[in-house]
Amino acid sequence: MANYFIDRPVFAWVLAIIMMLAGGLAIMTYRLRSIRRLRHRPLPSALPIQVPMRKR
């Protein structure tokens, strides 16, 4: 399969450009409303856990 694209570089370029344009179109038309529906969970605290130490 790789030899097909190596032997036909123009076809490979055209296919890559079409895929890139389709991806850009998909990103532009993606609904942001579906992202807003997700609830953001709070991140865990970044504070270190303090463990009491015995004095010697």
C-alpha cells in the first residue's frame, strides 16, 4: 500500500490536502454546546499531605 503513494506523490498530496480541509471543516462546525454540557470536576488539591513525625 505504501508503494502506491510513493509511486503517485501528486495523489498523496491531494489526498492529504483534502483530509486536512475536512478536519478543519469538522473543527469549525463542531458544536461548542456539547462541550459546555460536561460538568467540570474540581481538580485534586496540590497541597502535600502532612504526616506527623515523632521527635527522637
